[in-house]
Amino acid sequence: MRNRTDNNGGYSSEFSSSDEDTQLKKVHARMCGVGHQRNTDIVPRPGASPGYWLSCLLPLSLVATYWTNLHEEPHRCSDIPQQYKLVTLTALTICIQNISFFMYLALQAKLYKWLIVFIPFVCGTCIFKFGLGMNWWLAFVWTLFIDVIFQRCYIQVMRDLPKSFTYGEASILTQGIFLFVMNTLIMGYHLIVTEPAKENANEMQTLSTIMMFALLWLLLVCTSLLACQFLRKPFIFYPIMMTFVAAATLAPVTKPLPVIAVFEFIFQDRMRLYIILFYVALVIATVAVVCWQLRNAQHATTSVRKLFHIFMVLVYIPGLLYECAFLYIASGVAMALITIFDLLRILKMPPLGEILEKAFHSFADEKDAGIIAFTPMCLLIGCSLPIWIMPCPCAINEHGLNVKLLPLLSGVLTIGFGDTAASVIGSKYGRNKWKNSSRSVEGSVAFVLYVLLPILILNLMEFVQLNVVQWSVTVVATLISALVEARTDQIDNLVLPLIFYIIISLC
């Protein structure tokens, strides 16, 4: 996450002048005034710029994905879910709402502020009218509904999790959760109304349904724990978690039941059993690193933290190359587990709560200022987002190749290879710093080289086939990602994969 020349973990903010700090405090105060709450209710992550521009990344990723699948390779993904277009247009609408909201907070003149209030409703209505063919009244009602719900969710996230996110990081998180819930509810509606669809679903659709509903149950558990303090007692918490496991494995959302469908999928191919054993070995190695660090009783160095990036490379490279569908469901399981472990830590649930808290403080960096372990969670999210947002991530062509392998590797390349190299090499050998930054030019050069080298190897091994134009776009994407990594103070585990994915999806 850093390519620094110092060993103290310090970093420079994108906006560090006193005038800009004063302006940010005014924005914070106006934002906290929404809903007539106290000015101390919302506390963004300290020492970082607002990162408003992050609110555009996830919607642009969805737009790039939809455009590519629709216009360039319709044969590759002919069964794009019907709701994918609705989700993409909704993402654009809430992006406009986010930007308008930030402009509203920053402006002083009341006339301009009132004009800006109407921008997301007008734009959203036009998007759904011309994008989906809705009538004007329905388009307006749907826009009003999603804008109001999304804004309330966004503000609630910022209030309930102080110091955890910048405004831009909270935008990505809230957008992702909002679109995920919306997509899952639409899927649930289709499962109820179109009952035979469950039997006719292909392998990937079945796995997607299982994963999405399991994560939806977990989200309901997290929301309940946040809203009701009496549920945070151990004798109540563990029965709730057992209920979640039962819902995730036995809810009749697929035929056969999810637990049976997953076991049948795993035992269909011996390779999947080998990969499971390999993943178990990596989990044991991860636990060993954590235990070793706890025994040292010192804060983890940059090099030690980057071991987890290497573990992610070892998880995702074999999965994407040989067992894409298995990796898809495994990423959902990993997301559930890391969320559950963070709940145990935050609530200090015996017997693991205290141990997890010590491990968190041992490995946390300056960006983990809030209550949740957002940076390590973003490591998983950043590597998994490409496979989550692509409608047909595991489709192959007539030559047995996944022509979208490079976009799917966006997270692995940028934070597994590039960011790791930039951090380690920059901290040890960096001498020339970027202007107004603690990150080094040497680290950025290492980022570029260590992203392009794996791509070159994959090209030589014919896992990817890039022409001159595609190589040019890849180099541009790598250079832009390296510059962003060098200059931004946002969580790069979340930002870099999306930037690389947006650019590389267009080639």
C-alpha cells in the first residue's frame, strides 16, 4: 500500500495546506448538519483528503463491463442477466447523486445549492427513460426512491463508522452494498416468480445465487448487530451466527440445496480438491505469520504486511487460470469469513475476540483509524471485484481461453505485484521522492515493471493474447495506476484495481 523511503509509516496527504483543512472542516460541519445531527456525528478518516473522485470508479467499471460485453463480444456472454443493465444505470444515477451531494456541501450560495439538488433527479429520470424505456413518471419515482435511500445509507455509514473511511471510500462501499442488495433482491424476485429457472440454471448461475444470498444473510446479521445492542451478547450472538450458516447452506434458493450443490460442484473435478488443499496450506501459512508476529510483540513492518499480498497472488493466479468458477465461490466464502472474524474482534467475542484485536493492532497501518479492519478487507475486495462485477467472468472462447483474463487480474496485478514491489523496493532503495509526497520514483518504477512482467509471461505462455493496440492500452493503464499509487492518500487496495480495470476493459 506504500512505496515510502521512511520506516515510520508516515505519509503525506493530497491536501495538506491550512486553507484546505479549514475548507474541509466546513464541509464536514455542513455534512453533519444533514438531518439536524450534531457536528461531531461524522468523522472521516483523519489525515486524508476527501477523495470525492472515488465515487465515479465503481459506476465506470460497470459501464465499461456492460459496454464491452454488449458491443464487442456478445457471443462470449450471450446470457447477460437482464438486471445487469438496470444495475449499471442505477450505478450511474447514484454516482451523479454522490457528486451533486458533494457539490451541495461545498457551495456557499443558496441559489446554486438548490439548483444542484435537482440535478440527480433530472439526470436519473432521463437515464431510466432513455436507457430502459420507462415512462417519465415511473423513471422519476424510481430515481427519487434510489437517490433518497442511497443518500440516507451513505450518511448512516459515515456516522456509524467514524474515522473508517474518507468520503470517497465510503461512496464505493455504500455503492457496492446498495447495488449488491438491489441485484440480489431482483434475483430473488425472479426465483420466486420464475420457479423453473432454478432447475435450468447453469453452473455459474447456481454458484452466483448461492454466494449472493449467503452474503445477503450476513449483511442482515451485521445490520441487526449494529442496530440492536442486546444481540451482541455471546449467548445470543453465536445462535445468530448458526442461523446464518443454516440460511446460507439450506435456504431453498437453488435446486439442489446450496450445501449439496456446492459439494457436488467440488467433487466433480479432482483439480478442485487439489486447489482446496493448496488454499488450506496458505491459510495455515497465514496463521503462522500472524502467530509469529504476535510473539515478536512489535508492529508489523511493511515487508511483513506485504506477505499477505503475496498470499493473495498465490490464491488468485491458479484460480483464474484453471478453476475460475471455484475461485468465484471461494472469494465469497472468504468475504464472509473475514467479515465474521471482524465482528468477533469488534464485539470482543470470546474466545477469539481478544486475539483478533491484538493481531489487528499488530498489522494495522495509519489508514486503519476506524473501528473496522477496512484495509485488509479491501485487499480481498480489490482482488475479487473484477470477478464479482463481470457478468460472465469464467466464459471461454473456442480455443479454451478466457479472453477477459487480463481485466480479471486487475487486482492481483496492481496490489499483488505492483503495490507490493513499490512498497518494498521504495522503502529500501527509494531516494528520489515525488513532489509533495513521501513515495519514491524508484517505487513507482518497480510498480510498472512488476505489473508488466507477469503480463508478458502470461502472453508468452499464451494465457493472454495481446496485439500492439492492447499492449499500448495495458502500458497506459499501468502507468496511470502507478501515478495514482504514488500520489493518492486513499486506500490503494480499493482504488488501483478499479482504475486498472476500467482502462484495460476497453482494449
